[in-house]
Amino acid sequence: EPVRVRLVPDYFRLVFVQSSVEMLGDLPLIGLREPRLSGLAWAVKRVFDVVVTLILLVLSAPLLLLIAVLIKLDSPGPVLFKQRRVGENGRLFDMYKFRTMVPDAEARRPAPRLDAQGRPVHKHADDERVTRLGRFLRRASLDELPQFFNVLKGEMSLVGPRPEQQFIVEAYEPWQRQRLAVPPGITGWWQVNGRGDQPMHLNTHLDLYYIRNYSLWLDLVILWRTIGVVIRRQGAF
């Protein structure tokens, strides 16, 4: 049939992968999958992470030791809990936390509940696997402190999208995978805008906002706002 076909380029998707445009003679070249953090920006963020993390580790060392002792006294099992998470560009790593559940918690994982829209929710405030001390550590966000060591190892950043579990990432829509373009963080834009009240995999747009607008100043703003969120225990359970 003598029909005319027109194609609308999907420039919106190019925004999320930080495309670049160069000229080769008279031909425009669009570079895809450009790194979100590179060169000076990456170096500044990494130096900031290491310096601040070392300071925080020195200041919190007595607290870390006290929590470790209390965990051993509260319930049998290891002090630290390791869980495989998905990091930058899909790389897998072991994320550290203080153990807040019974030792066989993974084997006793309950079936995910459904929210009002029929979507699965994997984290619940009334999870019976959480220990007495663990419930306090979660409410005070103290269980996250061992992730300072993930930051020193270069697997995480102080600020960035929270790392998801592998089975959740495998169910991502293609646009959601764009949150893997930067290193995952201990805190982030999602945590200071709802935290546990808003499941990570259902609020990827908050992580994409951070990725598109990254700056050292934004990291400082998020860290400052995180203090208030922790004090108010907003969304923590």
C-alpha cells in the first residue's frame, strides 16, 4: 500500500542513560550508555565517601562494639547478616547489616503480601522473625551501620539508590533498571521522601530523579535530611 511511515525517536530514554552528542564531519553521533559518574565527578564522590566514612567509623566504633555485644546476648547466631544485593551496573555484592532476625530467618521467609493495588510487598512491620533487639535497631536505623565497610570497599556510596535483592531486580521493567547506573547508597532520595512507607521497586522515579540531578551538594542535602528521618524514625520497621 502507498502509505507513508514516520518514526518518533525515543529521546526520553536517552536522557536516563546520559547520552552525548558529537560531530564526525557533518554526521551527528549520539553516544549511549555514557557513565553517570566519571572523571572528576566520580573522584570527588569517592574521596568524599571514604573520608566521611572513616570519620564516622572512628566516632561510632564504641557504639558498633556495644551493639555487637548486645546482639550476642539477645539471641544465638552471628552478629552480622550478609545478603547478596545488586549494585552498580548489575554487579552482585554482599551487603552487611547487624543481624536483626532469628538465625533461620531466610528459611522462614513468609509469602509476600499484596497491597491495595494487588502488588507484592516483601517487608512488613509485624514480621515475627525480628528479634526484640532487632526491632529497636531497625527503628533507630542502627542495623545499617556495618554498610560503612561496603562503602570503604567501593561496593556502595553514602548516598545513592538502595541496593535491591536479586529476585526483585530480575522482575524489573526495562526502565527500572536505569537505577543501576550509579553506585547504590546507604541513604538516598527515596529514603528522605517516604522510606519504608514506599517500597523501593515501586518508587524508582525517586531514584531516577537523583541520578538525573546528581551533585555533591545534593548528596549533602540528602545526608542532612537523613538525620531528621532517622530521628523521627520515619518509615523504619
